[in-house]
Amino acid sequence: MINEMNKKINKINKKLRVNVELPEFTSKRLHQSATVNLIIGGGLASAGVFLKRNELFFLGSLGLLSSLVMSIEAKKLQDKSE
């Protein structure tokens, strides 16, 4: 889904004559990004709980959700390439 969205955005950029090319992601890069989001999201959510800050907890939850989505996308890419 991410690569499909990037392709559509690249087509729009070409029509608008914008010189920005979005890269295609590989399964390995998505797994790395998911791991980083998991670590940062978990840290922010934990800090939000300990410091009683709803904003930090919310940002951490978004990071954890993002990690989940990226892991699913990486798995789809990996299955597609095999």
C-alpha cells in the first residue's frame, strides 16, 4: 500500500512538475522503520504513563500503531517477493 501510494504521488508530482521522487520501500527498510517506531513509541507511551502526560501517551500510541502498520506492510512485501 505504501509503495502504491508513493507511485501515485510521484505521478502527481510529474504532472505538477515537482522535482521530488519518493523512494520505493523494501521489506528490510520497513522492518527497520517498524522497529524504530516500536522503540520510540514504547518510550513515549511509558513516559506518558509515568509522568501522567496524556500528550506523550497519545504520541507513543501513534508510534506503536505506526509500527504495527509498517510490520504488516513489510510482511506483505516479503510475501509478494517470494
